[in-house]
Amino acid sequence: MQKGYQKVEYKNIPLFKDVTDAQWNDWKWQLKNAIRDIPTLEKVIKLTNEERDHLAKTLKKFKMAITPYYAALMDKEDRHCPVRLMAVPTLSELHVDESDLSDPLHEDIDAPVPGLTHRYPDRALLMVTHECSMYCRHCTRRRIVGEPDLNTGLGHLEQAFEYIRKTPEIRDVLLSGGDPLIFSDERIDYILGELRKIEHVEIIRIGTRMPVVLPQRITDNLCNVIRKHHPVYVNTHFNHPKEITEEAKIACEKLADAGIRVGNQSVLLKDVNDCSNIMKKLMHEILRIRVIPYYIYQCDLSEGISHFRTTISKGIEIIENLRGHTSGLAVPTFVVDAPGGGGKIPVMPDYLVSQTEKRVVLRNYEGVLTTYTQPSDYKGHNPENCEYCHDQNLVAKDGIAKLLNGEGTSLQPENLRRINRHTK
Ligand SMILES: *Cc1c(COP(=O)(O)O)cnc(C)c1O
Ligand code: SF4
């Protein structure tokens, strides 16, 4: 028998004592009853006078919204509870660190039309809304999330669809926000349908935190709507083993049963999951509910989240403690999303110790040094007779890959002083 999962207890919480199961399991009720003010919050958790005072100050600048479900998951007494740290504002959010940037990933700058970031050659990120069911305190997009939806009406979407239509390189569209699943099933059906009409859009991805903060949103009807538009992939955002509940399990299994592969993108957060063993447990738990670890993100340089940041070394340490020690499926890629819009940069421990033409020395997770003897007669792949090498959609046109393909001999930063000194 598998170890069971806990349902979130809510009847014993004063605020929810008269709530019926039907209400509790209705995502629209959950949305409508999200906790947005201090008096309501105090019917769920204990606040010290200082915390209450700090919270009031922070709420003047940032919005709070916590779904009843996620609120019930918080520890009532312990202010260090990881779920609480992700949900309840603190005074630290008002601190602007000297390294903070308002749009660190240049998502707005790299946007050819409002709400659409086209950073990588073959895929684009479409922010369909600024709204979420709950506002995560560590949100990297807090510059826009929770702000009134200025340009996310259907007009803005139409502009984005038009851009995708006339950009045949885009074969992968990521719907993000905000949380796209805050929309009605009909609206989601419409958006997926419009994208599916575009011939060159091969896959669609939806980024959502609903399975974590509002698992009731994952209804049979929603799954039926999504599966009509396959191949559709979902990425969600579990950060701590405490978030794996019976409700979350049901939600993720519903998606999996509809053939919708769910991946997970965690954010490395100080005092929440900056521990190899918490992360290992989290990866094991999400696999048990049929979610596949995809990324662990280094916390971005967005304003107001500096109190969540760890060193990059912490992420490397976590990967060192996962790779080899547990299932390969449980090992996500640790990435730093480059400030300035450079995209995700994977970082990991070094496994390559040294090499000659003939031999490569590698180390494994146990510290064993091993050698791999390279074939002496390997001539490489011949692109001449390879139809895929003649497909311009596949051939890399940027970066180191371009150099390796023989297109150009160097990549140079702009305004090199050495180059500026050249007379011609
Ligand atoms: C993360 C991201 C993507 C998707 O990256 P993958 O590595 O393909 O998952 C695409 N566009 C933007 C702007 C992103 O930030
Ligand atoms: S669900 Fe995602 S976009 Fe919304 S607040 Fe949380 S991290 Fe930000």
C-alpha cells in the first residue's frame, strides 16, 4: 500500500467553519473568497502585533490574495512555515536592494507586441492575464502581476495571435501570466483554439500554479477542453513537500489521465526550500503524483524579493545531492535566468575532470574517477547527405552552436575598446 495523502483540514479554522464541502471544492468559491485583508487573515493564522503592523505597511504597496485552500495549508502558529512565507507579505518586500531590477529578464523590452516575449528563436511566451488566484510573495513578475488588466483584453490577444501567425519560426507557444487557468473554460478553449489554427504552432504549453494553490480548478471539464487541443503541456510550480496534498494529487492525476504531461518548475527560496533534503523529498513527492521535475530556478533579481535569494552555489549543491543519489527523473535542471534577457543558463557541478584527444576523465556522484576512451577513427557526421542538416528551421543560427557549425569565427561584445582603436 502506498503512503496516503492528507486532505487539507479546514473545518477547524474559524473563518471556514460554516463552509460546505461543495463550496470548498468549487474553484469559483475559492477565488471569490481569497483572503485579501488583515482581519480575515487573522481568522486563519496568528499574527503578532509587529507582524500585523508590518503587513499593513506592505499592503499599501503590494497586493495580497491567498486562496482559502492554500491558507488552510499554512501553519497557524509558526511564522517560519514555508507555505506561509510564500503567501503572507512581510516588511522585507518593501526593501529595494541595490541589485534589484524592475524587469530583470527584459520581458517587456523583448516584447514585439504587448504581453508577448519572443526571446528564443522558436518559441514565445504569451502573458494572457495579470491575474492569479493567489499572489506568491516570491513572484518574479510582481511588477505586473495583480495590477489591473490594462492590455490583456481580447484586443491584446488578437495582436499577439497576429504576431505568431506571421512568424513561422514560432513552433512552441507558452501561455503564462498571471495564471492562464484563472480564465473560464470557454476562454481557455478559445485561446487554445486560435493557436491551434496556426499551422506552424506545433506545441502549446500552459504555465499555472493552480495545481498547487487552487487544485479545485483542475476540473474534468477543463481537462476535456485542454485535451481537444493536444499536444498541450502544463508546467506547474510546487516548491515544498508540504504542498503535496490529496487535492493536489487529484488535480495532477486528472491532468495526467487526460494525457497532459505536467512538469514542475520550482524556485529556489531562502528558508523555504534551500536545502538538498527538502528538494529531494519534493522531487520524490511530485513524481508520485505523476509530475515531472523540469527546472529549479535561481531566484531572480526582481524588486522586493531579495529576502528570498540564495547564492547560486546553493543550487549547485542541490544538484550534487540529487544526481546519482536518486532517480534521474527526479533531477531537474538548475537554471539562472540571465538578467538582461539572456534566457535560462543551466548551472551544475563539474563532472568532467580532464581530457586528451584519446581519453576523457570523468567523476561520478560517488567521487569515483573513471575514463572514457574516445574512438580514434570517429570522423563525425556528414551533413552533406543529411536531410535534416539542410532544413533551415533546424540549423542553429545563433551562439556557440553557430560557431561550431562553421558560420563565422568569433562572437564579439559590442564596443570593444580594442576594436574601436582599429584605424580601419
Ligand atoms: C522560460 C522561457 C521560455 C521557455 O523556455 P524553455 O527552456 O523552452 O522551457 C520561453 N520564453 C521565455 C521568455 C522564457 O522566459
Ligand atoms: S502564480 Fe505565478 S505569476 Fe502568479 S503570483 Fe504566483 S509566481 Fe507570480
